[in-house]
Amino acid sequence: MTITIVIDPNLRVGDNNTLAGFDDVIEGSSDLVAGLHVGVLEPESGLFGDARIVRIDHGKKLVELAVDWKLLHV
């Protein structure tokens, strides 16, 4: 099972990464670990692609993702 996380491509932090909340994880939020490769989805445009979890902030319930922005596609 691939974990998919909904993202906002307009939200960028750090090294051109993005943040998503735990509530943006479609399946498998209990399986999140740094370094894990996941699928990402921007539902309004239908863009999807791959990302790597960089950091997890359990206190703020946030996941930082390194998205391969150039490879997002419909």
C-alpha cells in the first residue's frame, strides 16, 4: 500500500519542501516515518507525484515533504 498525502503546491518551506497535516494523509497515517517515499496529490488540479518524508512534527501534527515538483503530472 502506498501512502498518499494531499498537498498544497503553493505552500513551500525550507528547501522548497511543503507541509501537510496528519489529516491530509489519505491512508496509513500511523505508518509515517522520516525517509519514507509517499504519493502526493493536489485534488483541485488532479496533479500527483512522488515525495519523501523529510520530518514529522508529532506535536503540531505536520509532515514535511520533499516533493519532486518537476515530475508532478495529471
